[in-house]
Amino acid sequence: MVLAALVLDWLLGDPRWLPHPVVAVGRLVTSLERQLRRRVANERAAGVILLVLTVGIAGGTAWVLGLGAGLVHPVAGFVVEALLGWTCLAARSLHGESKLVADALAAGDLAGARHFLSRIVGRDTAELAEPEIWRGAVETVAENTSDGVIAPLFWFMVGGAPLALAYKAVNTLDSMVGYKSERYLRFGWASARFDDLVNLLPARITGLLMVLSAPLAGLSGPGAWRIMRRDGRNHSSPNAGIPEAAAAGALGVRLGGMNVYCGRPVAKPTIGDPLNPLDRAAWRGAVRLMYGSEILLTAFMLCYLIFLERP
């Protein structure tokens, strides 16, 4: 099932014509938020209920679909699980979206690059210079190698489609309500903290996979290890800094620094050393690192399964 889901993601990505479970989860979150804000006075309690209901419905639906299809025929159960797992993986999508930024910059289309970058990052992009656009592209590939690729793949390996969909539900909740704004500081607290928890192990696995796959991608393994250990905590998130630091070390670039959010400058700690420029080569290296980490995790899983089946 894992191999089938991986191949589908590599070949097809996220086709816009295909109904996506994450879109359904997003609509569910919007509906539940509206109802809970009206019915539950305590915002923290409402946020906990939102988390439990969203994750339970997403994981439970995947479990029912897989079980029901399996009762019809084992092959049908396999197909449904593989299809659901495919929708949780985002390597091809992440590659494609960041490539739009890279191609626009290569064509000298700065406005287009800013527009495409705005679709995959939360910072303001309207005034970014070319090096900062490259930084945004590299950072989003590095960070989402964990959130969008390794973490859902890891949970898919652990608990099949139900756990993978439950993870995506948590990830979606964090992206929708996990802000430190006045509106979501209390309401989104549970979702943000639970997202930190479920990404705690996958983020560190991602960092180690980047260290191991860096030489295979023509990058620096020792650099990835050194910067991951030195700068992995230079981030407001307890998890995002790990893969970003490993990628920065492997690429020999500096990430982090000043970003602007809703017109407000936010200074972030820097990650890595500026040994190489942030350019198309750095972006390509980050993409190779993403695929290398995904392939390496799959290879480890296969070796583990083969070992278990030995007499």
C-alpha cells in the first residue's frame, strides 16, 4: 500500500479534478468552528472539542472506508487504503508548486515568482527581492519535507490510512486555527500543541534522513549533521527548525532572518552558514533532499519488513 501510494504521488501529484480529503477536512473545520463558537463559551474547551471531533471524523471515516471495501474484497480494501494514503503525500505537489517559483525567476519574471511563492508561504511576498524569493522556496521545501512528506508517510506506515488521515486532519487544523492571534490564541491552542506533538518524532526522523541522503544527493552529510545540531532549535516551532537546519547544512546556505507578515516585520534567528548562494541550484538541492529522504524511509521500511518475514 505504501509503495502504491508513493508511486501515485510521484506520477500524479494532487490532480485538481480529484476530490481531496484535506479539502473536506477544511470544510469540516470551518463548520465546526462556527457551531462551537456559538455553543461553547470557553474557547479552550471549544478548541479541544474541535480537535477531537475533526481528528476522530477524519480517521474514523478512513477506517470505515477501508474496512467496508475490504469486506467486499481484499483487493478493494488494498486499493482504497492506497488511494487514501496517496492523498496524504505531497512530494510531487511540493516539487511542482516550488518549481513554478523557480521557473518564473529563471525567466526573469519577478512578479510571477512573488505570486507563486505567496501560494506556498505565509509571509508577505510583494516586495521580496530575488534572493529572498529563493530563500522562501528553499525554506518551504525543507520544512514541508517533514510536514507534507515524511510525517504522513511515517504515520501511514505505522497505522495505515486512518492514522495518515488523522495526521493530515491535525496538520490542517494547525494551519487553520493554530495562530497566535487574538481570534485563535485560545481557540486554536489545543490544535497547535497537538500538531507539535504528532510532528515531534517525524521531524527528527526527517532531519536524520536528510543527513543520510545528503551524500546521495550530491550534498554535504557532515554539514547537515553539524548545522542540524547547532541550529535546529533556532525556530519558533519545536519541530520546523530540525529539517530546515539539516537542509541548510546540506546545501551550505543560510535560512531564516527577516520576514514580513501582514505588513509587520518579524526577525527570526538565522539557520546555517552562507557558504553558497540561495539560487536555483540550492532549490534543486532541496528537492533532491526531499525525494532522497522519502526514498530512504521507504527503503528502511522494506528492509524492516523483509527482516520480520525471515524464518
